[in-house]
Amino acid sequence: MSLAAGTDLSLLVRKLETIITVSDLERRAIERLPVTRRQLSAHQDIVRDGDHPKQCCLLLEGWAFRYKLLDEGKRQILSVHIPGDIPDLQSLHLPVMDHSLSTLTACTLAFIPHEAMLDLTRNHPGITAALWRDTLVDAAIFREWMTNIGRRSTLGRITHLFCEIYLKLHGMGLARDFACEMPLTQGDIADAIGVSNVHVNRVLQDLRGQGLLTLQGQRLVIHDWDALTNRAEFDPAYLHQKRPPGP
Amino acid sequence: MSLAAGTDLSLLVRKLETIITVSDLERRAIERLPVTRRQLSAHQDIVRDGDHPKQCCLLLEGWAFRYKLLDEGKRQILSVHIPGDIPDLQSLHLPVMDHSLSTLTACTLAFIPHEAMLDLTRNHPGITAALWRDTLVDAAIFREWMTNIGRRSTLGRITHLFCEIYLKLHGMGLARDFACEMPLTQGDIADAIGVSNVHVNRVLQDLRGQGLLTLQGQRLVIHDWDALTNRAEFDPAYLHQKRPPGP
DNA sequence: CCGGCGCATTAACAAATATCAGTGACAGGC
DNA sequence: GCCTGTCACTGATATTTGTTAATGCGCCGG
């Protein structure tokens, strides 16, 4: 808990507002939540497969991702998270983690005790519905990823991932003009879309060669949004964003 | 609404009991829900991508599945549902369907108006939590499927799918002795695990050749559960079943 | 009883993708 | 300023998987 708590939690309010309308009463209840701020460097696990967490975390700054590890070091990345997300909200009702959550870049996190979140939901059915809905959007994104991994070409998978990340950032006001940060390495992208890192490299070169996008350092620039969404068969409906998702 | 409504809805209670403990008060509230029973034959859409449903359906008899369609007829199956499931519960908070729901076999369904479900959740926070949790388990299964499709061998994917289905049926008392119905065609399996139907055929023959399972007509018999779960790298934790999942 | 249809199966071949084995650029720690 | 590790990138080769096309079987309706 800190002086900045109100500020930290206003990010959560902003996130919920991309999904529902938040009343003043609800806003105040949210901003009264006890939070513990913590800084983590890149590639630190926040919760691990098998853990029984007693708190959720709100991502304030930086990127995080969820993943599962299989035999022989195979890894599947399950989701990518940006400021405003609560990547382990599900732990509120599923006591045992079935996957891990890790920082991708250096992050600032606000930890909120489950106790406090459950109190909040007990007293504010509207917030309960909003948080429930947030986990449902999460699931909708999983469904789209399944489709991406199972049924699209590698080129389609990569472009679809980029379109999604750009729109998520844009929805939180963190990107515009078809450019954004892209801290995922080629190996991360590979583990997110179910191919090898070598193949990601080759397809990225193809995409660059076609002039569809630039990916340099940690920065993605999309040169032709319409062409890209076509290649990806990208339809943003699954993101269930409140406002019409014009980038 | 019908005389059989109480009976129909006791299936929902049984389902929730595999996940939480249901009080008598809650049980009575559930059994008071207004339901419309309907029979559908195999391969009928229940809700379609883009629809704005005004009700949820409880699956009473038969199997259903969710799917997305892509260009050129590609299809990704997202989940398989058995009696006790509410496959479109998410429509309670996500007004627009981002995928379709269809019967796999002939089905009996109980439709419950959103209005009535929302009333139920307003008056029974415990049920809200249970339903929310049910959608979270749904999402946990999506995560496992993503991993399955993205990072396992075709043989692993098929065996993993079979292990999951068997345990889900077992959890609802619909299967024992390592045998169960399996109405999925090879083409359905292919669309669930992201490979071609021809390849599914080849790998199934391999599995039969190894004596791990029998798949004849519409019936699956698992000959060596331990060997199968090993091949699949199957860990049932992600199903979040209340009781320890010994088959 | 026949015809049609969906499903399982097969083979031959083509395409996509993984694997392996590197190279070089760059950044951070000491 | 050097060492070390990570990351992007490359080429050769091996595997896996998809595609296409054809066959046969069993079931259902007329």
C-alpha cells in the first residue's frame, strides 16, 4: 500500500473501462484496494506451475507472459500481457496454477491479496461481472490462439499475433500510428505460435521482403494494416473491445 | 419449463459439485430455473459465430463441440462437450459469439434464458463463483489444448485428447474401466489437434499397432492408461477436478 | 435391394518445417 | 577492454506432415 496506490489502481479502472462502464462508487472501491508495488527485472517468474498464490498481480509497467513447460524443454507461450492486465486473475477461483507467469521485460507490478479482491467482488456485483468478463475475454483470446496455432500458415500466425498485440496496446492507449514496442524475441514468437525459432526467422524476412512490416531492435512498424490483417485473416471481434477497434 | 425441469437441472447441480460444494439453498435455486428442453439431431448448429444469444444451453444428453471456421473451409475445433456442460455460458457476459457451437451427436438440451441466469447470480454469490470458476476451467482446458497443438507430436496430441475426454466423462460418471464412447470422426480429431485427417488415420493405426488402445465403431478402449498418459505427457491437474482424478 | 454418402483407409508425391551446426553482432559485467 | 551470453541469421539435410486421388465398407432411405 502506498501513496501511489490510487494512481496504480486507476490503471485497473482504465482497463475495465475498455470493457464495461465503471461507476464512481465502483471506481472508489477499486482505488481503495490494498496493493504492494514491486519491481521485477526481465525473465523473472511471478508465479509458477503448481503454486497456490494468495494474491493477484496487476501489471503496471512492462510486459509479461504465461507459459507451460513440457518434456525436453519444449515451451508453449499461452498469452502476452501489457500494462492494465491482471494475468493471474484466474487464481482467485482456481487455487492451483496450471502454468507459469513470467516477466518478459522489466516490470512494475501491483500485488493485490485475494482476500481483498474477494471482498471487492462480494460488495460490488458490477465489478464481479467485469472481472468475470475479463477472464472470458482472456478465454476468447485463447480460442483464437488455438485457431492460430492449429489452422493458420506460419506467416498468418505471426501477422495475427502482431495484429493482436498492436490492437491490445492501442486499446490501452499505448500505441498508435501502427507502430509499437515488440520485446518478444524470435524464439518467444516461435514458442507462442508453435514453430521453431529458425522458421520464425525465415518468415519474418519474408514479411519484411514483402514490405508489410519492419521489425528492428525492439520496435514493430506495420506498413500496411489492411494487407496485414488480410494475410492474417484477422478479425478483431474476438478481443471484445468495447469501442470499435479502428487502429 | 417442464415437469422434468428439476431432473434436468439436477445434472447442472451434479456438474457444479464436481467443482464446488453446492448448498441446499443453492440447489433449490438452480432447480427453480426456467428451462426449455429441446432435441437436436447430429451436426446442427446451436449458436453461430456472430450471434447475440439470449439464453445459455445445458447439455443433457449427447455430445457437442465449439469451432471456428477460416478461409478455404479450414476448421478449428475448440472444445468437446458432454452432458452437464454449459458450452455457451460465456455468452452471459460476452454478447457476441466469436465462434460457433454445434451438436456432434443427437442431443437433448435445456435452454435457460440469460435473464434467469443473471437473476440467479445476483441472488447467489456462491453460484456466481461456481459458474465463473466453470468458465475458468474452460479456459484452463483451452490453455492445455494450445500447448497440445503447439508443442506435442501428433501421437501425443491424439492420446492427450483421448485421456482428457475419458477423464471428463469419468468425472461425470459417464465412463469407467478405461472405455468410453468416442463419436469424433478422424476428421473431427484432425480439426481438434491441428493436423490433416489422413495423418490422424496414420497415427491411429500406429497407436493400435502398439496395443495402446482400440478404436472401433464409436467406442474407445484404453488398454494401458499409464503408458498412454506417458506418451501424452498428460497431467490432469489442468482439469481442476475437485476429487483426485484417479480413473 | 439398390444407390448414395460419409467415413476409414491407402499410396505416391509434394511441401512445409524441424534439426543441426554453425557465424557474427551486440550488450553487460568484471 | 575482454569475456560471455543472447540473439539474429544462414545453409544443408532430415522429418514430418499435407495433398491428391482412389478404394472399399457399412448404413440409410427410397
